[in-house]
Amino acid sequence: MTDTGARIEGHCDARFAAVRTAFEENFGARGELGAAVAVRAGGRTVVDLWGGWADSARTRPWERDTVVNVWSTTKGPVALCAHLLADRGLLDLDAPVASYWPEFAAGKESVLVRHLLSHRSGLAGLREPHTFAELCDWELTVARLAASEPWWEPGTRSGYHAMTYGFLVGEVVRRITGLLPGAFLREEVTGPHGVDFAVGLPEKEYHRAAELVHTPAASDSEQAAVFAQLEPVALAALANPAVGAREANSPRWRAAEIPAANGHGSARAVAELYGVVASGGLLGGRRVLSAGAAERVREGQGPCRDLVLGAGFAHDTEVALGLWLSGPNGSYGPNPRAVGHDGFGGSCGLADPEAELSMGYVMNRMGSRIADDPRKMALVEAVYGAL
């Protein structure tokens, strides 16, 4: 038990005892409600911990099989779908998007598939209002993206595609396979390998889903001050539509296909999926990607001040082909070539091939940081301290 009364369960190798300590401390000063963390090293699970509460009323303990919406940590598995197709020779990352999705051309003939994966297509957000209900309509959303004009010259800079990423990459997956990315991921990866992760959570699994809990909302004046600092493209990417805990706890959100943001899974599942990159293409000892394809995920596209997230960082960042490089900031540990992805509120997936290490961290109490939540960073520091 922690000093907050949260019960911690699971196992942790003795070498990684500091990870358990950091996880327990998250329930104290760092305000954790319910969470789980899993670490794989050298092809085996060395940390698998969970604890706290799955709901704000603290009536449901976080169980071993609890799943939760991990927001943008979903983008890693979606990128994996594209890399699977490229590895099979069905997708050319250097081909124009319009060669797979003809309607997409509309003045965007120069946009390449790699630009979608690296947030460089210029389509970080739609220019016209797009409601939550419309976001849940796949056909409408991709049609509007196909007709949309880029916010900047594609390929020149990254600008975080908060919600559009999954529709853009996902529609290419659908044009090639006939399957939405959630179904493709299930048929090709999570189903055959028994990974507890879904884009679009089946209704029969809702009882396992933790309730997302936002911290008290900032006042209207504080919110206005934040948005006043943002460029129009950032406003379009981050606030059109704005989705909060109320929508994200709804059956409509859970069931929808929003592959940039509504993946539901356990920390164990996140560690397994990001572990495909860390292990050179293996998942549970079975090959999913060739070693070369797994390495290509880490192919940096050049550091820059991100056009959407730049105001939230005091440094340049670099996106690879689907994941962010740890870089000199150390967002995913001291190896600058490690990669990962944070999710809104604090979740994280991490892959470090040099250390043969992957990590998944999921939680339900939403933090306020754009990235590098203190709870996540405490766990990352403890993991690397154990190596």
C-alpha cells in the first residue's frame, strides 16, 4: 500500500526495484489516481505493475486487465500498420499519397506518405469547424482532409497532427487493405499475438475501461491567455474539435475509429507494441517486421521548432517516421536515438533498440503537460537507472 492507500500489484524484477518505488511515489506527491507501468528488457517483461483506482469515485480498483484510453500513444501502433505494409512491398513511403488515395491530390500532389508519418503534410487541422460528432464519421473526416489546403509547404517543417494523423495514415492503410486501421491492427498484430490493445473498443469490453479524469479546468481567462499565444494552425490542430474527458468517457468515443487518439489498452500492451521497434521487429519472439523496417521507424526527418507544439517546448524536436526521437532533451531516456510517443494527459510508449528496452505507462488522471509528464519522467529515469 502507498501512503495514499492505493494498492500496488504485479511483479518487478529486483534489478528494477527503483521503478516500483517511482511508481508508488507517483501516487503520493504526483497525484496519481490509477495507473499501470510495464517494462520489457531483453525480450522479457521485467516490470508489470498496476494500482490505484479505475474511477474518480474510487469504487473500482485498477485491475490487471484494466484498459484505458491512451490518447496519442495510439499513434505508435497506427504507424506500425503503415510500416507493416511498407515491409511487405505494398506501400512506398516515398510515393505521393495521391497514388493510393486519388481524391487527396487536390493541390497536394507533392505530399508523400513519409510526410503523413512525420507530421509534415501541412494538414495538422481542418480549416473549417469540425464537431465531435463529425470526427466520429470516418468518411466525412477523410473527405474534408482530402479537399483541404495545407497550412504550410509540405515536407518543410513538422506541425503536430493531433487528431488528423490517424485519419491520414489510416486512410492510406484502408485504400491498400480495404480495412480501417483498427481492424488491420487487430487482424495482423494484436489478435495473432494476444496483445490487449484496440482502436475502437468493443462494447463488451467497456466494463474494463478506466474512467478518464481531468484535473480542475483552468479559468476562462487562463484558457484564453493560452490560446491567444497559438498560431492559427495550432488552434486548428489542438482545438478543432476540442475533446475532453466527458466525450472520451462516452460510448461514442470508445466505439469510434479515431486512430490518432482513441486506442485503449494496458501498459503491458503498449510495451509489447512499442517493443516491436526495440527488438528489431519481434513481438513475443515472433517476427512482425524485418530488422530493416523496424530500424526505419527511427529515421529522423530533421529537427525543428514544431509549428503546433513549439510554444510548449524551449527546444527543437525531431519526429521520425511515426515516433518522436528522444534527442538531446531525453524525453525517452538518455539515448538520443530512442523513440516514443506521449499521449494527452501523460501516457507513454518508449522503444530503445540499443538497450533492447520498451516501456508502456498508462493512467487515468489527466496531467496538464503537453509532453514529458512528471510521472512518466520519474518512471523513465528509474528504468534507465536500473540498466
